[in-house]
Amino acid sequence: MKDAGRVSSILASMKNAGNSILASMKDADRVSSILASMKNAGNSALASIKDAGRIYHIVLAILLVLMAWGLISWVRIMFIEGVGITGSSDLVPWGIYIVAFVFFVGTSAGASLMGLMIHGFGRKDYEPLGTRAILVGFLSLLAAVLFLVSDVGNPIRAGLLPAVLHNPTSMLVYTSMTYAGFAALMLSELFFAVKITLMGGEGSHWDEKMAKWLAIGALLFALMVVHAPHGALFAFLKAREMWNTPLLPAHFVTVALASGIACNDTYHNNYCKNNQERNCEQRDSLTHGRTSGFLFRGNIIYGLL
């Protein structure tokens, strides 16, 4: 009987080992399919660039020249001339950098709404906008942080904020900490969204569950922890009568949602005009190009004013 029990335990161990091997093989097949999808996507992107016309390459060259010019000017302002060359001073501490910072933070917060509609509420008809919306939101947040770093005046000094250089009595210290948390949420949501997309829109139960809760957390964190406190910061300024109101945080949240949706709709509409693919078949039902473009440009003008 002892030998029989020992044999049964050995057989059970062999069975568990076999099951684990089969599970690892299934996971390996899934990983290989995801890598193959990523490779195909990269090849199609390179092919589309190569097949583009002469006008596309001319416009691309002009944009690269402008980017290089802007980078050189930025380095000159940051390390040689200082932010005083932008018109900022002790009397005018907030200039174009802060305006652009607030706008891009709002756009990133509003862009997270699309992920909530897809993964949180199960709106599969919005899937063509899903991954791009999350990516646009993350890039908008990155642009906002870069504008904030530019306003500090020295990227090296800005890298010490708020860990080394900080003022515990300043609300700006705590708001700057929220950007890292929001970026981590968006990157995590983007990871699961891309994973579900590469698997044909049907991910595992764990992937769907993680994408859902990350989408909910990202939107709530963006609106209530990141963007609404910015409205409170502006509301404390008694020198600006239009800003000094308790309604400004709610106003910032509303404008953020409008800006994020309009930005993503405008991008998706322009993308579908230049690319004929399956995800663009529902363009008319998903986006309203002229309306969203007008709303997007109107928010930019309103922010500058």
C-alpha cells in the first residue's frame, strides 16, 4: 500500500509537470503570435512610408527641419539665454509654457475617457479609437511635462523636483507628483489595450479585467487628482477676477473632456482620410470631423485667451 501511494504521488507529479509544460507551450504560442502581429504592423508602417508620394516626403522633411530648429532654440533658451527671453519675469511668471502645459494636461485627461468607454462600459463600436486615444493621451501628458520643465528654466534642476528640491507648503509640489502616477496608469492601460488589440480584440479574462479597472482608475485619477487641482490653483489667484471662482475646477474638468474627445476625433478623422483600412469603415458614425476640429481649435484659442 505504501508503494502504491508512492507510485500515485509520482504519477500526480508527472501529470502536473505535463500540464505546466502544455500551459507554457500555449503561452509561448500566444507570445509568438503577438510578436508576429507587432512585426507585421511595423512592416506595414514602413511600407506605407516608402509608398508615400513626393509631397509627403517634402512635408516630412520640412517638419524635421522645424523640429531641429525648435530643439536648437530650446537648448539655447534652457542653457544659455534663460527663460527671460520668452518674456517671463517676476511680474509675468506664467507665460506660453504654462498655457501649453495646462492645455496638454487637459487633453491627456480627456483622452482617457475613450478607454473607459471601451473597456469600462463595453462599447466595442469605439474600438477603432481605443489604442490611439490612450497613446494620444500619454503623448499629451509627455508634452505637458516637457512644457513644465521648460518653464522651470533648467532641465537638470527640474529633474530634482520634487524629490530633492521641494517646498512642502507649495501645492505645486503635490501636483507634480501626480504626473508620474498618471503616466504609470496610462502606460499600464496602453499595455493591456495593445495586447487585446493584437489578439484580435478578444483578450483573456485577466487582460479584460485589468484594462477595465485601469481605464476607470485613469479617468478618475486624471480628472479628480490631476486636472481639477490645476483649476484650484488658478482659482486662488485673486489678481485675476475671471479665475478667482470656486467653479474653475469644474470648468477645467469640462474643458478637459471636450479637448480630449475633440483631439482624438480630429486625429482619427484625418488618419482615416489618408488610410483605407477596416478600422476606418465606421468613421462617419464615430467621428464628426468638422465639428470636432472646430471644437479642438476653439479650445486652443480659448486657452490662449
